[in-house]
Amino acid sequence: MMEREIKLKLGHVAFLQRLRESGLRYKVSVSFATEDIYFDDDKCSLLLEDKAFRVRILGNRVLVTYKGPRRQGVHKEREEIEGALRSEDCVRALKAIGVDAGCSSQEEVIRSLELAGFSEKLRVRKRRTIVQVEGISDLIFLDRVQGLGEFVEIEGENPIELVEKLDLTCRVVRPSYVELLAFLEH
């Protein structure tokens, strides 16, 4: 699957106000906490190749994700393999970084990563709220990221369309949350 997203550094109230001012009707829906654990080897090989591997914890649900290198363009576009525990996509995500292991539990995944030379490098904790905009098929998230503040993330076929419609192109942030947090830690 190809992931296409744009991230905006913008407060949630300001974003919702911009939607209203543009005449777009929206509904703020479910909100949930996520914790993303990013892994790499001691040489940060994935980072140097602009790749990422994470284990996402959503309550009692765990997703394993591989992200390939970003392609240049107005939005971030990259291959993404994501799967829940005990799924074929979970196994495929591990294989994408050269780890041939099962996905029966979070502990098994982490143990397999460690045996292959990977370790936890960073955790990203956020509160994510979904916003549904009438007539827009893109996924819109209001993210409150611990240590970074408020962002808006838009995922879909062409997320730049909504950003341009709302005149928010100057608010686009290219680095990922993990890159921003890593920068702050060093």
C-alpha cells in the first residue's frame, strides 16, 4: 500500500475554525491514545535509508508497520506495510527489514527484532482525534504529540487539495514526529 499524507503544524481550534470559514461541515469523532515504538539497528541503518519500523500500541491492539523511503513531492508518499498481530501483513512488515519471524504477540515481535540486532530508539506518544469533513474522503487527524504539541495530519489520495483549499500550505511540516522528537532529544 502507498501512504500519502501531509502534516500541518497548527492548533486544533485554528484548524476547525478554518474549516468553518471555508464553509466545510465537519464532525469531530472518536479520540484515542497511541504509543509508537520505533526500532533500528545500532548504526541507524533504517533512518539512513529513510525507512522506519514501528510497533504501534492502541489500547489492547498492536500494529506492526514498515515504512519505505519517502518519494519527493508536495506530500509525503511512501510504501507502507501494516498489520495487526497474527496477520500476514505483520509478517511481511518484519520481512521488509530482513527479520523472518512470527507475529503471535508483541513480546515475540520485539524479541525477534532484538535477536536480529534491532533495539528501541524512540517512543512517540500522542492523542489522536478523527475529524470527518463532509464531501472529503481523506482521513483527517488532530494529533496532540507529547513533547511537540498540536498537529493536523491528512491522509488520502491527494491531501494537498484540502490544504490548498484551506490556504494552509505554509503550515506544512515535512519531518515525521519521530524525526522532530529525535532532533529535540539531541
